[in-house]
Amino acid sequence: MAKKKPATKAEREHMSKVASLGCWICQRPANVHHIRPIGLGIGRRSSHYDTIPLCYDHHQGQFSIHNCKQQFEDMYGKEVFILQEVKKRVADMEQANDLFNFYNKHKGEI
Ligand SMILES: [Zn+2]
Ligand SMILES: [Zn+2]
């Protein structure tokens, strides 16, 4: 089991929801950035749920979270705090989707 575990369906769905929020900084189309877990120890790897949406520039560009992390966090906040906000937004989105599906499913009955 040395190979990196592929994302499960649920993880992939979560990541596509994260990406659909758009870049956290500039709202442009985004990919997901994996947060490094705090207190990284042996056996701990970053989770596909610990992801935030960033466009190419803010992800891998000159002043991005990968190339200029200190500066990035000084300007936009620590990535773990961004992660908390992203998780809230995704939870809100899921709740709205659930409601929407519920009403659709029971349309004729209400
Ligand atoms: Zn951006
Ligand atoms: Zn990244």
C-alpha cells in the first residue's frame, strides 16, 4: 500500500464542490489546493477534504500559496482559517442542495 490512495467518489464530489466556489481570493475558475495537516506526523497525510479553491495564479503563480506562502498568508490569512470558511460554504451549499432536492422530490405532495 505504498501507492497514494486515489480519492473516493465522496472525496471527488467534495473537491468538485470546493472548486465550484471559484478562487477564494479572486473568484476566477479554480482548482483545489490541499492544505498540509497541522502537526504532520508519520502516517498523517493531507485529506481530500482539507482543500481550498485557488486559481492558477494564487495557487502556483509568482505570489501564490506554493511559491510565497508567508506573503500569501500575510495578505489573505492563514490557509487553515481559509479552510474553515471553505468548509462552512460547502456545508451551506450542501444544505441548499438537499432542500432543493427535497422540494423537487415531493413537489406534487406539498
Ligand atoms: Zn485567484
Ligand atoms: Zn496546492
